[in-house]
Amino acid sequence: MSDETITPQAEAAQQAYPSEASREMMDAGVFYGRKKSKTNPKMKSYVLANRGGIEIINLQKTEEAAEEAAGFVAEKVRQGGLVLFVGAVAAADKAITDLAKKYSFPHVTARWVGGSITNYRNIAKRIDYMKKLRSDFASHALDKYTKKERLELEKELGRLEELVGGLEQLTREPDVLIVIDPVLHDTAVREAKIKKIPVVAFANVDVDPDLIDYLVPGNDKAKLSIEWFLKKMDKALETGVAARAAALAAAQEAAKKAETAGAKAEEK
């Protein structure tokens, strides 16, 4: 963000946060809020100032909230928790897909299919049917059908992949929901709340914070800002996976030692 193109909002953020630690968030545009008229009154505590009619998000609170959310996610993953990513925002599509695939977690970057959490059994049936169609096409098991019938099945497979393709790793109800722009994904958030599934969200000041368990305030529309948040989640997932692997290795080593000791005792 060059000084030549600096906006009143960016200038206000720079004056409030001159440290290098905050520079990354400023460069990513994390501090851009919404117009004052769109700000949820409950989010006022996350607003630093208003410049040019746009709310400036308090980056200190963003950083603190991100650290807390990351710690929670890392611990859930250490315990073997299943994370579901939700972000049907063009700016978040690739970053969410790449991150979810990196850790073999389910994700939604197209529209949310109602009941994905609250009616999981039905969604699981769709996923199973999608897998069967893929397998049948790959093994030529559908060659017995007419060309027209196969084309219809291809369309059906394409439709299913668009709707639930990212949910292939959703083998059970998720333990955590990580959402970009929970206002847009209100249905997903409310389904999670019904099932008492914790929600971690990167959200702007128009959100109702009462619906979110771990709220990280920030610009949830811009690509760089979203990527900043997802990098935090990436580190949290990496930490959780490593801790789980270490714990499992330690348990296996302990079991092995116990078995060896038992064998020696029997010999005596």
C-alpha cells in the first residue's frame, strides 16, 4: 500500500498501529469495515474509528481474537476433530479449497446446501451416490446404458460434484465450523448452533457476534484479507496435526515398552 494511494481509512490505521506486526494486516486491508449504517451495534467495541463513512476495525482486537481462535482450532485438531470450512465468496474460493485439501478436511465454496449439518444423513446419501457414479463411470459399468441416459447421469454427477463435491471428507458431523463471512452463510452458522458445533468466523462489523463462538473481526470480502486469516488457520491446523501425531507416537511407544516389559516378566 503506497503512500501515493493511501486512503483516509488506511492513514487512520497506520497512525493507530505503526508497528511492523500490524503492517501485514494493514497491507492486506484487514482493517476495512462497513459503512456505519451497516454496522451491527453489538460490534461497536471492535471499531477503532470512522473515516470517510467507513468503520475502521481495531486491529489489536483482531490479532488477539485470531490468536485465541487459532489456539482453539489447534486443540480441536489435536483431539482428532473434524473441521468444516465454509466460504462461498469468490475471493476465498481457491484459498479455502487449497487449505481444506491440504489437511483432507471438507469444504463448501459453492452455495450451502440446507441440512448439510442438521440433516447429515441425507447429505451422506448424496455423497455416497456421487462416489458411486464416479466409480461406475471409471469402471465403464454404465456402458450398458444408452448415450442419452449416460449424458443424463453425467449431468447428475456434475450437479452433485458442484453441490457436495467439497463435502466428500465429511464422514460425520463436524467438530468445528470455520466460516468466511458468516452473514452470507447465516444458514450454515445457525445449523451449527442447533447442533452445538463451535463456530470460528472471520467477519466484518455487520455480523451478530452472539452467533459466533470465536469471532475474528476483519474485512471478509477482500482476497488478501481472507488469505491473512486463512494463514493463521493453516498454522493452527499444522500445530494441531503435529501435536496429535506426536501424542499417537508417544502412546505407541509406551504400549510397545509395556508389551516388552510384560514379555520379560513372563520369561522370569
